[in-house]
Amino acid sequence: MGATIVLHTAFRDASPGEKKALVNFFAHHFPHTPVNNVIEALECALKKRPSFGGFVLSLHDEGKIKAAVIANKTGMEAFHPGHQFVFVAFDRELDKSAVMTFLQKAKAYAKDGISLHLKKDHPAIAYFKDLGFNEEYVELRS
């Protein structure tokens, strides 16, 4: 059986089991990120809490999540990309063509632009640059 891409939105909600699997997938890939941050981003994308919504896209193969994106709408389309890719993760065993196909699908669902934050040494930077993303801003935090 081949890989399947699954889209969840406020109108096409994820089941409790699917939500748990997504949270566990991101927790595995972002071990230093509090799980509550993943849950908040997921709930905002699915409009389970006050937000502009968004979507969750996941790639499944052999009953397991192999890649996923949580994209939140920003509500600022007039001056900022309409979506923020809050969490993006994929298993290392996926080949580049599978990752690129998956990311192209995610990009297609975010019709009003995308922003994302990555650490300088993130292994997926090259993939995003290949998809047409470019570095425009420096983020400063306090």
C-alpha cells in the first residue's frame, strides 16, 4: 500500500487518536519543545481555540506518520504571509523527492503565502530554499 496524504482543517477535524498521533510525532521530532506548544498550534489550526484557523497536513505510510506540517493562519495577509508553518517534521528515512512532494502539497494549501522559523543549522533549510523560500528577516528575541 502506498503513502497517503491527510488534510485536517476546522471543517475536516482529526479524531482524538489522530490528534494524539500527531502530537506524539511532533514531540518525537522536537524533544526540547513543550508538548503544550504543539497542542496549542494544533488546536489553533483546527479552530478548537480562538484563532484564524489553518490546516494540518500529514503523510502516512504503513500506518505511521512520516511527515507533518501544522500551519496556522496569521490573519495579517495585508502585510505578512497568510500562514505560519509552526511545526514541520519528517522522518529521516524519507527520500528527498518524497519530502519535496509533501512540502509542495503543504505549500499549495497555503495559498496566501507562508512564513516559517528555522534554526540556522536546520537540515530542511535547503529543501525550503529549493521550494522558493528565501531569508528575508532576522528574528530578535528577548
